[in-house]
Amino acid sequence: MEENREDINVYAEEPKKDKKKKKDIVKSEKKYGINTVLAFVAYIGIGCIAIALLLTVILKGNTKLSDAFNSVGEVISYLICICLAFSWVKNHRKIGWIVCYVIFVVTIIVLFILNV
């Protein structure tokens, strides 16, 4: 018995792609904003102040090293306050706020330099 056999080609449909785009697994670049930078600088400032306080306790008589760390911590904290106050003054544009801000910043800088 002879079979009538035809070669049958079967074509499978490719699965439909999702309409949503799949995200490529690629390392995304970290974007650093002003808040991230200020937070990191504040972290360093807190560390300096903590080290200064520890050195003051440990080295009861010799405080030169602790004074140095304390000065760095103070400078960092002043800079953070000045930057944050500037962003506030920039959003509240009134001449009184700007004049007071400038007076405050100049006073802090001058008196800090005179005391160091």
C-alpha cells in the first residue's frame, strides 16, 4: 500500500511582543543633585565634629588636633547653612531678605576668620 504523503510544512507563529518596552539591563548613571551633595557634605561635617569631641575627651590637655577637626566641622556646617539659606532667599525674592542674607553671610565669614 502506497501512502500518499505530502510534505507538510508547519509554521509556528512567533509570540507577539509586549507592547511595553522591556528595560535593558544596563547600569544606570547615578545623578547627583544638590541635595545629595549637601547631605554628603553634612555627613563629613558631622564626622569631623564627632572626632573633635572624642579627641577633646581623649587628649584632655592637648587640644590642637581636636581644634582642627572642630574648625573643619564648623566650616562645613556654616557652608551648608549658607547654601540652604541662599536657596530659600532665591525663592523669596524680596530686597529685605537678600540684604539680611548678605549681612549674615559676611558677618559669619569675617568673625570666623578673625577667631581662627
